[in-house]
Amino acid sequence: MVHDVVIIGGGPAGLTAGIYVKRAMLDAVLIEKMGIGGQIIVTDLVENFPGFLEISGADLASKFEEQARKFGLEMKTLFEVSSIEDNGKTKTVKTSEGDIETKSVIIASGTTPKKLGVKGEIDFTGRGVSYCATCDGFFFRDKEVVVIGGGDSAITEAIYLTKMAKKVTIVHRRNELRAEKINQEHAFSNPRISFVWDCILEEIVGKKIVEKVILRNVKTNATSELKTDGVFIYVGLIPNTAYADVKKDEWGFIIANDKMETSVKGIFVAGDCRVTPLRQITTAVGDGAIAAVSAERYLEKL
Ligand code: NAP
């Protein structure tokens, strides 16, 4: 069987694309390598998705999923894509569970948190080093933690961690944050958060679990030690696009035009894994809708 559309990724972009293609009466299947919902599942609080004053990422994701199911979107989890073969009018999506034939593809596979690559990072992952405050914050009740990074992820997760940890130290490599101003203000006014500026993480040290970090000041080159029970790393994102043979930028984000068309006819992209000035739930859902309509028009011409 040849589907009209295969959507790769079950986050906000993929689920929105799914809602739109099903409402256009197309035969579509969404495949996801983990569970439906994407990265927002581990977001404690979303307060910038219009229509919801405050909602947890997990609740918002389940609403997206419920809506996609209502329109009959078929979803398959634990399907990991290894490549997409372009046969012209059809594509073969090669997955861990076998090949899927389709006339078009919407790539919405998002991003993965970047690793720092410092000494101790891998050894202490799960023993004090984490990339997910929502998953692991609970283990740091009344403890002291360090958050690395100055973007929105680092700042919002640091604020979340203050609900459990008694002290959160944000270590940033510059003396100015990259995060949205409102998030910065929340962090600056939080009495449990302190900042270490102009420093990078050089090493994570401990015996069985994390005991301290070694920091290096990038201006003076001086190193210092900071005792801590945990290290939360938020230093950016890697796009999940290695399987896709389409035009990308130097970091692997997929290049598309304003119709979400990639360099390969019949392959569209939506959400965080594309080159975009903003990576938010709002922009992901917008991309998903555009990609779906573009796929529909492509199929009409086909
Ligand atoms: P990001 O915006 O790329 O920020 C990464 C941060 O890590 C930057 O502050 C960067 O420093 C720092 N960094 C990068 N490499 C480093 C290294 N080797 N050592 C030390 N620090 C390093 O990534 P993000 O915070 O994950 O956000 C990704 C996207 O999601 C953004 O578009 C963001 O707005 C969005 N987001 C939004 C919200 C929200 O509440 N609105 C929440 C989470 C994420 P420099 O600043 O010096 O480059």
C-alpha cells in the first residue's frame, strides 16, 4: 500500500500536520521513535501557547494527540527512521519496523539536547548529571544544583528546579543571558537562583555521584570549584535529521521555503528541526499546518 503522507515525529509540529492532512481526507500515518508528544512532554509549564493561561507540556501534548485521534490519524510509536528513499513520485521511508511506501513525507522529528563533551559528563549521567529537570528534579529535593547555559531552556528549567532544590546556580559562558526577557526577569528575582558569569564547565567530579564541578573563567582563565549535588545541562539542540537526504545548514537543520518545501519534491519539513528564527510550540504548530497544506497541494498536482 502507498500512503498519501507519512509524518515523521509525534510532537506539536507532526500532530498538527496530522490534524490538517486528515481534515483534508488524505491517507496518512504518523510514525514516532518514542512516545507521542515530543519534547514538550518534559516541559513543566507552558504559558505562551495562546488559549491556555498555564498548562503543563504533558497535558498540552495529550490534547494535541486527542485531537489528532479524533480526525482518525493513524499513529505508530517505536518506529525509528533510518532513511528516506526518493523514487520520484513515491518515497520509501525505511524504519526499524520495515519499509513504508508513501507519495509524500512531512519531517517533524525535532531536536535532541546537545551534550557538552566534558570530562565526567557521560560517567555521571543518571548519577547527578541530567538533561531533564522535569524527569529528575525530584531527586534533588533540598539539594544544590548547577544549571549550565543561558538560553530559554536553561532559565525556565532552573526556575522549575527551585521548586525542589534549595539552591540553583546558573553557570553561563557570557555575562548576558540569551533567554527571553520575561524569563530572565523571573530568574533574576528568584531568591533561590544565583549566577556565575563568564564561566564554562570544565569537569564534573565525584566518586559514585556528582560532588563538585570545575569551572573555568573565560576572561581570566582561572579555574574554580563549586560543590554541587547535580548538574543540569541545557546548551542547545541537535536536529534529528541525520536520516534525511535533503538540503541542510551546517548544523543539520533542514532548509525549507515558506511553504515548508525542502530541496526534494514531495518532502516537507515542520518544527524545530528546520532552519527557523524561533523554536516554540506556536511556531511548530504553524509549520505543521503549512507543511500539511503544501503536501495536499503537491498530491493534487501529482
Ligand atoms: P539555545 O537558545 O541555543 O541556548 C543555548 C545556551 O547554551 C546559550 O546560552 C549558549 O550560550 C549556551 N551554550 C552553547 N554551547 C555551550 C557550551 N559549549 N558551553 C557553555 N554554554 C554553551 O538553546 P535552548 O535554550 O535549548 O533553546 C532552544 C530553542 O527553544 C530556543 O529557540 C528557545 O527560545 C526555545 N525555548 C523556549 C522556551 C520558552 O519558554 N519560551 C523554553 C525552552 C526553549 P550563548 O548564549 O553564549 O550562545
